[in-house]
Amino acid sequence: MKTRLKNIDYVLVSAILVLCVFGLVMVYSSSYTLATMRHDNGQYFFDRQLTFFILGLIVFVISIFISLKTLAKMSPILVGFSILLLLLVLTPQFGLERNFSQRWLNLAGFVFQPSEMIKIFMIIYFSAFYARRKPYFDDFWYGVFPPLAVLSVVVTAILLQPDLGTATHLLMICGLIILFSGVRGKHIFMLGSIATALFVIMAIAQPYRMERISSFFNTFEDIGDTGYQLVNSYVSIATGGFLGNGLGNSIQKLGYLPEAHTDFIMAVIIEELGVIGIIVVIGAYSVILYRGVMIAKQVEPLYYKLLALGITMQITTQALINLGAVTGLLPITGIPLPFISYGGTSLVIMLVASGILVNVSGRRPLQDV
């Protein structure tokens, strides 16, 4: 235990906590007006986020000391349980609809998103499976295919909510784990081709998805409808300038920018804090990316390597997708900014995943730290 504590990557821990605390400040700033209008309490969203942050810290510490071998053994059960929750989301008795999507589950008054939960369980499952089956990668059906069948079920359930953004992100994470595991190049090419074709089919299958893609390429053609959110994000970013307008002084959050405290919180950060806000956010994510990759290089066996890389990619690719949407470099997907956007499920699950990554860091040889 003492050796584990010495080996823990405290730089990584610091970057995670910086993002969480910074997120609390920005959730308060970006949601105060909305909270006052909707709930007659300016601290409504902040108080809820703070509660989930405290809960997240508890599971973060637990995750640091949990047995990774036990997680590997339990991963099929955890994935199966999560699939059951994803199916319950689709039922009128338990599923909650918000913004024309049924992604939330209400169990005894506790509301959460199973699609966020299953990401970490799939990372554990994929990492454990491909580490164990590496000697059999030449046999596609035995060494590669089984987790893909499970992934297809999970992605289908998420698409039925519907949630193309989360489904795409999960496919991306699992695909990267397969790539890092050393699966044969011909299999990677085949799976990549199938995934690309499926993505195109999913993107054009629903009119609202085509509208998002169309607004991505033609943002200013309909600024009152499909382009409204992104145009107001542009305004928020542009008015922030180099130094920003000061913490709490965003204009766009006063009803102009939809989802100012959730998916588009980065636009408010730039408007209020300018380059300083960008440096804090991008710098912290860069630290997580660098430390995560270094941890993966320093640990053995392959299961630990894949687990570290999978969680690192989960955090950083989600950040890239969100930042790309806010700046107009990628289509809007509804994916939150890790550790920063308002959302209890996302924050707690990210802290669980981060705790596991820190757990892996504690298993590095002492001389490599």
C-alpha cells in the first residue's frame, strides 16, 4: 500500500482536481441567471454539481485502491447490467425524455444516464478481453470478434435513445483499444471500413442529424434555427477577446446561448476569461493526455496498458469532440466537456474513470516514476 501511494501520479491527480474545481466555478457563473429564472435560486445548478463532485471524490478515492483484476473478472457482468439499464431507459415507466431524447433513467427518484456509465465498463471489458486473447489474434472469430458483438448491442441501444454523439464516442474509444492491443492490420482495416459505413448510415438515417450536419457546413444560412446555437457560441468567443470580459460578465449566458452551463460552457469560459481560460482548460487536458500515455508505457501487463490508454482516450477525445463543436470545427453532438460541464452522471463517471487511471499509475515500477 505504501509503495502504491508513492507511485501514484500526483501531477495527474492535480490536473483532474484543477479541472473539477474550475468547472464548479464556471457552472456557477454560467448558470446563475438560468437557475434564478427557473428555480428562484441562483445556486441551484452549482449546489447540485457540488453534491455530485463530493460524491465523485468519494468514488475517485475508492477507484484508486480497488482491485483491477477483480474489475477485469467482473467486467462482463457490469456490461450486462449496464445494457439492462440502457433498455430500461427506453421504457415509459423508467425513461425520462428531455430535449426530444430519452437518455435518462429514473430509479426511485435518482436520475442518471446509463450511457455515460457503460463507457468505463466497456473500456475495462475490452482491455481485459484483448489482453487475454492477444495470442489468438490470428483467429478473428475467437480472438477479436466477441466484444464487437457486445459493442453492437450497446451502440444500438444508445442509438435508440437517440444519441449518435455518445454512440460515436464509444465506438471511437473501443476502436482505439483494439488498435493499441495489436490486432492484425487487415482486421483493423476491415473494422474501420465497417464502422465508417455504419456512421454514414446512422448520420443520414434521421432528418435532425442531417440538419446538424447541414448547419455545420452552412452555419449562417439559418441563424434563427439550425445555426442559432453555434452562431451565439461564435459571438461569445469573439467578444471574449484576449483577456476576457471578467468572471461572471458573460452576456451570451443571459438567455442567448443555449446549454451555456452544459455542452457550451467553454464558450462562456472564453467570453469571461479569454486566453487564461483556454490555457487552464487545454493545459489540464494536455497534462492528462501526456501523463496517461506515460503511465501506459511504464506499466505491465498489457491489460494495465490498455486500461490506461482507454481511459486517457475517453477523457481527451471527449474534450476534443466538445471543443470542436463549440468552435465549429466539428458538428454539434451534445457531448459535455469532461469535469467542467454541468451534469452529475458525467462528473461522477469521469472521476471513477480517473480514479482507475490513477490506480494504474500506482502500479508502475518505483524506479520509473
